[in-house]
Amino acid sequence: MVPRLRPVLAGLPGYVPGRRPSAGQDYARLASNETPFAPLPSVAAAAAAAVGEGHRYPDPQAVLLVEAIAAFHGVEPEQVAVGCGSVALVQQLLAATADQGDEVVYAWRSFEAYPVLTRLAGAAPVEVPLQDEALDLDALAEAVTDRTRLVLLCSPNNPTGPALAADRVRGFLDEVRPDVLVVLDEAYAEFVTDPAAVDGRAFLDRPNVAVLRTFSKAYGLAGLRVGYSLSSPAVTAALRQVQLPFSVSVVAQATAVASLAAQSELATRVLAVTEERARVRAELLSLGFDVPDAQGNFVWLPLRAAALEAAAVFEEHGVLVRPFAGDGVRATIGTPAENDRLLDGARALSLSSAGAGR
Ligand SMILES: *Cc1c(COP(=O)(O)O)cnc(C)c1O
């Protein structure tokens, strides 16, 4: 006799993380949208100092970090909630809005955590197909029903790359019932270069909008786990109610504060990534691949049935990418040398059968 578990667990799609190399393997790690840059010296020093406080619980309110984030974005501290990565904020948003059977609308394919966390919350996922590898806001608005409590919009969309246009998001928000919480998951906001792209902060005067940001991507703290939301005080208070106590560690809080203080170094690193992104995408297009607009730190190859086979070709060229069976391959922008390896793989692919679907 095994303990009785919730039936939802048996049907849950597992979160498939990007592949990691085994010890001693020299792979370019382009599978998880991490930055290739190690933490800045100032950030590493803050981490070391925080470890000295490791016998104390972290500040459960993360006051210093919340105030630093609020000051950085020009909002009130009552509008900022922090969490163990912004994926924790997605879970908190679900816990705060969705009861059993309530509907959660999101595009698919999008961030892999959405279906898992939605089902785990007992809510009903409503998945709206992408159009030309981008979110289809008209179809998303049409998918909202009386049962909808939450809409998750990922911009730039992971894994496909395009960002939502600000004017289209405004129209969407005007159309959607104001008691439906609309989340703009902007994990890659710092990499966005399209001036027409949405910046969710422009909509924070609307009580039903929440913006998610993270220190995991551009800031390079994926291993330290800290993300945050910006939202109305009422939504922020609800997010704090449902958070797991002490889930943002002393080291995470301290490194996030130190990272916010290093904006010029951040800008240099982001520029290095976006310049490489332009080079890689242009090269892939010239090889004949169909690469959608890339506004994050990754490019998307919609290879459909050839996705897994293509990932194996990249691996032969020393590159770990993230395949999604039947849909495509996502490759993170790494160092120039890593990106060169990726392009070598793409050249080989363009000559092989797996590349024929391009
Ligand atoms: C990476 C990512 C996140 C969050 O990652 P955390 O490490 O949990 O902060 C959230 N949304 C999207 C779309 C992402 O790609």
C-alpha cells in the first residue's frame, strides 16, 4: 500500500530542465538561457559577506531588497514581492487567484513551468496556439471565459523569442475583464532591443496587471534563485500572503541588492549578448533557417519533427541546446566562441536531412 497521492500528479508533465554536461565534458552550455558571465566581483563579495550571516534566518520581508527594487523601478515598496526565482512568483500568483477548476490562459508553446504549475494548483489550463511563433493576443482574449482567473503572457516568449508590442498589449488589457489578473512574464526584459516591445511597467496603474522579472537571466544569478513581481498593492499583498516563509536566502537577497547597484557592468554584458544575438541570427538566416525575431538571450529554430535529431547534431559539435520534440530547438546566446560552435553545428545541419525542414 502506498500513500494516497493527488491524482493530478500522475498526469503532470515533468519539468524537463536543459541538459547539463557530466564532469569533464567540454560542452558549450546553451540549453538553459543562462548568461555565460560569472558573477561580478562586487556581487561575489556580497555573497561571501552574506555567508557569514548564514546562521541567521533571512529577513522574511526582504526589506532592503524590496526597497532597492522599488527605487530602481520608481514604484512603491508595497508594489514589490520577491520570491525564490520568478517561477516561485508564478506559483504564488496561481495560489492567490485560482481555485479548483478555475481557468488559467496562456499561449503554447511558452514557458514550460506554466502547464506544470497550473495543473499542480488544481486549475484548468487553457492553451492558446502561437501564431507565427508569437503570442496571438486576439485568440488569447477570446479564450478568456467567466471561469478565467489568470492570463500568463510571456514576453519575449520563451522559447520562441518574439516580444509583444506595447500597443497590442494595451488593447488586450482594455478588452479583458478587469477582475482577471494579467501577468507579463518579462524574464528577458533586459535583452529587449525592439523599441515597440512592451514594458509591463507602463501598465502598473492597472490593478489587474503583474509584471515578473528575475535576477536569473541578464543579471546572471540563476544559481542563487531570486525573482520578483511588480503589481498593485492589493495583488502584492496577496502574493506575500501565499509565499513560503524565508524562501529568499540571505545570499540571494544580498547578491540581488549588489547586482542592482552594478548597472553599468550589466549594460556592458547585455550589449555583448545582444550583439552576438544579432550576429548568430543573421548567420542562421543566411544558412536558410527560419529564425523568428529574437528579443531574449536565445534563438529559436522551428525545426518541428527534426528537433531531436538536430539537437543530436549540435551535440556532436560540442553544443548542448534545448530541443522541444515536434516544435523546435532553442539555443542560448553564449560567448562568441560558443556561438561559433553553434553555427558550425547549424552549417552541418543545413547540409543534413534534419536541416531539410528549415
Ligand atoms: C527563466 C524564466 C523564468 C524564471 O526563472 P527563475 O530562475 O525562476 O527566476 C521565468 N519566466 C520565464 C519565461 C523564463 O524563461
